Amino acid sequence: MLGDSITAEGDWSAALPDLRIRNRGIGSDTTADVLERLEDSLTGPPGLLLLMIGTNDLEFGVAHAQTVRNVCLILDRVSAAAPDTRVVVHAVLPRRDRYHPLVAPLNAALARVCGERDLEFLDLTVHFADADGMFDTTMTDDGLHPNGQGHRRWADLLRPVLES
């Protein structure tokens, strides 16, 4: 699993004890940061790479086009370095702040890239959103990161993807 603090804060070994998961999430990481450390994250190489990145790009004012270009570069490098790795791009989760309106357009762009590349796009936002499309307050304490209940739901939703 490769991403930012949302990935990093998950105790994936405890949540999914029967699966071997390497957590390569680092707090505050942007798509550019993942690009810089990608080679180190691909040691193995992994059989499956779940990539969720982009929420910090929103916060740091990175244009959607640049975020999408960076994700494309990440995908290109993964394909070159680990061509047998199954890649699943995970939608950016909803937020409860001023960046919330930027999430859906970014996810639409990421889904389009995955469609063009015949890659899996995993959109679980409906499972974390309230009636207004914002991060459900039962799933988050700070409006950005899943809380314990959010992580449990996430793990339950990820299990079939990781096991397939």
C-alpha cells in the first residue's frame, strides 16, 4: 500500500492479519513525494500495489493536471520496474474541509487515467461519505483521516480486492 498519512495510519497487519501487507504510507506525502521515493517502495517487487495519493496535492495547491501527470509517471515507473505487479489506484477519500469540492473532479480524472490504461480504479467514497458527499463524521475525527471505525470499514472493503 503506497500513499500518504491516510495509508500510513492504518494498522493493516492487525486489520488484515492473514495478508502480507507492506505499508508504504508517509504523512504529508504528495504525488511528487511518492515519485521521489517510488524506487524504494517497489522492493520485492510487490504482487499488488494499492496506490492512494493526491489529497495532500489538493491542500498544497497542486493543480489537478499536475497531480494526474504525477500519478501517470508513478504508474509508468511501476510498469517499467515491476511489470507483473497488479496496480489498483484508490480514489481519494472524501474530506470535510474547503478542499472537499476538489475531490470528485480529481477522482474523475484518476478514473479516466485508469480506464485509458486498463487499470483498476477502486472508488470507495460512497462508503465513507455522508448525504452531502463529505467524509461521514462517524468515520473520521478530523475530517481527513479515517478513525478506528473508518479503518475497520476500509479493511473490510479492501479484503476482497486484496484477496482477488
